[in-house]
Amino acid sequence: MTGATRACLFLSAALALSACTEEAPETAGPAANQGGEPAAPADPVAAEEIDPNDRIGQEMAQRAQQFAEGMTPATPLFRGTLSNGGTQDYQAILQGARCFKIVGVGGQGVTDLDLFLFDPNGVQVQQDTATDSYPVLGLTHPICPETSGSYRVQVKMFQGSGDFGVRVYESGG
């Protein structure tokens, strides 16, 4: 692509997560390339220390306690920035014999952030249907694949614009 940068991130724990985004230089910001070091899979959500000035981190901790209680982070918090209507895709290797929830949070200016999950054959298997800035996949039934496989997680800024974070949580099988 002419004049665009390509940023890829590979994170691993019990779940491998890779992300690639393409953005024009004028819209690419430092937040689009942040990911941090992989979190230790045994660290419980409640034990994480979060900078009190980190709104996305604070919101993720709150939503994890609300929606992924008893689960542990399978990946570090991935951060990005999208404008209205923008999307960002990730390839996630979901391990069999484990269950997952995928939690997203939107920052200031985000009205409706959505998540979609596509199976290894490209068939959409889950989507967030709520009109809010904290989508959750696996909310009513955790995602428990029978065998390991590569899934696509798509983040869509349905309404608004700004920063977001996405994290995968796991429980043993």
C-alpha cells in the first residue's frame, strides 16, 4: 500500500493472538502499535496493577471483574484507535480444552464498539449485539472450542471514535 504503514503484533499465552492493521500515516498513532509484554497466564485479573491514569486499563479491569470473573488474562491488553466505521482484525489460535471470553472496552468518544468472531472456516460464530462501549464475546456461553484452531476477531467502531482495548480471558478445560 502506498503511503500506509503496516503494524503487526503477536502475543501468546494459552491463546496466540496476532494483529495487523493498516493505517495511513496521518491517522497512525503510537496507541495503534502498543501491546506490552505477555501477561503471565496464572495472574488473576484482580491481582493486576493498573496505572490510575490509564482509563482503558481501568475500564478493562472493571469489565473483566464483571464479565470474566474467575478467568485469567490469556493475552496482554491490546490497544488501538479507530474512527467511526473503522475495523481492526486479529487472528487468534483458540486452544481446545480451554474456554475463553473476549472483552473490549472503548475510551472517551466511543459510543458503540462491536466484536465479531469468525471460525477457522470464516463463518461468523459470535457477535456483540449491545449498543455500548464494552463488547463481550462468550458472555452467555464461554467460547470452548473442541479442537484448537485459528479464529478471526474483528473490532468495529460502530459509532464514535477513539481508543479501545481488547483482551482475551481464559479458564482451564
